[in-house]
Amino acid sequence: SSDRLTLTRTGSVDEKIPGSYVVQYTACDPIGNCSAPYYLQVDVQDTVPPVVSLLGSNPMEVNVYDDNFNDPGISAVDNYYSSNALIYVTQRNVNTNQLGTYNITYTVKDGSGNTTTLERIVKVVDKIAPTVEILGSNPFELFWMDTFDISEDVRILDNYYSNEELLPLLVKTTTLAIDQNTGKYYANERGWKEITYQVTDPSGNVSKKVKRIVSVDFRSGINELSNANGLTIYPNPSNGKFTIQSKEVLNGATEISLYNILGAKVYSTSTDVKGTNIDVNIQGLKAGIYLVQINNNGTMHTERITIK
């Protein structure tokens, strides 16, 4: 009967080590009759791929032109092979000199042929705002009813985009009048005006606002203006104490007002005058250029003075 048979096994299987093993089985009865050997092949296989983890952020942002970009890489562990025994392949497709979205592909393979692949997204970005630089004089003198027409009134500096790329994106606002037919700025009234410049680059970075101060008057120089009005101011520049002198006698109620370069009234006084001289004391005002308006019985005179 089968319970009297003796089964003999030769060979073993190590389940912890991948490989092909052969185990021999032989059955013998009590009087020594044995069967032909039976061979069993056992294959121990590793079918588990390595576990791969990205180090650092994903997606990752890198500043354009960053020569110090460093790929943080990956870490990998395997159920059988040591990390040092794994095969690592990295494909980097990143151009830090060009804005865009790129990728880095990591492939890790163990000795059994199991493979794991991960991808990191790398965004090359621009986060630096442009700078608007005013060209030409500032403050700018403009004749009354003349057109503000400068071929190159600003230059835009940026870490990535060119001046030519950014100029069409420049936004201007002004307190000057605008010709509806030509779109050009012109001086329809005397006084202090301004033009404000600001630009947003294609990456969404917004520059600081810069202002050009525009002085609108009949003449471009103080001496010409003084001769036209029949008035002079001396000393000019002044420390805050100065004299307004008229070629003609001023008589009656006279209002004297001072405006700063932003057009804000910073001083005003009224007095009765009979003569050719008016002494003014505005010591304490900040140094700068001011517009002086003299209203004598409805007749308006305008001068500029520099306070030092």
C-alpha cells in the first residue's frame, strides 16, 4: 500500500534568492524497489519593481538664465537589490535660457529587469519686473498749445524681454489733453502736467510707475517769459525770500499763489499793492521748482522760481 512507500526528496528551494532550482523525488517500497526519479523545476522570480521617490518639489520652478539650477534627483529602494546595485538613467530636457515647461525623466531598473519611471515637471519662469527709464528732460518744458512729440520718450530694461518687445505693451496716462484724431498729447492749458508710464511684461510682471513732469507755458525760458509778462523774480534761485518786480505799477488787490511740480497749491496770499515790487517770504518750502501765479485785478501773470 502507499502508506508503506518511502518518499525521498533531493534538493531545496531558497525562496529569498531568485533563481531556478531542481528538486528530485523518488518513491521506494519496503523491499527496495524504487521508482524512476521525478524532477521538479522551481523558478524563484523577482517581479516587484523598485520604489522611486522624487526629491524636491514637483513641479519645480527655475528662474530664467539661472546657471545654478540643480536637479535634486530621486531616491530608490528595492525589495531585493540594494540601492547601489540598481541602474539609474536620467534624461534632462531643460533649457534655463528659454521660458517654457520642460521635464526630467528618471528610470530605475533592478537586476531582475523590473523598471520604474518617474517624471518631474520643470517650469522656467520670469519673475523680475521691467524698469521704465525716462529719456529726455524731466521736468519737460512744453509750449502752450504745442504737441508733446518725442520719438523715444522712454527705454524699458528687462532681464528677459527686449525693449522692442515691451514698448508696444507700455501704458501711458497723462493730464495733458489728447488729440482725438492723432492720439498725440498737447498742451491746451498752462501749468504743471504729467505723463505716467507703466508696463507689464508677457510674464505678468508689472513695472513701477514713473512720471515725467511737463511744464506748460508761453515761453520755454524764464527770461523770455519775464519780458512777455513785464515781471521779473529775483533772486532766482532763491532761499525762499524773493521779490516780484513789475515794469508797470501794480495797483489794488493781488493774489500770489505757488504750485509745486505736481500742480498742487502749496502757498497763497492776498494783499493790496500799489507799486512795482512785492516781497514774498516762503522759507520752509522744500527745495524744487515752483510756478508762481500773480493775479492783479483779474490780470494773470505766471513765473517759475527755483527754491534751493
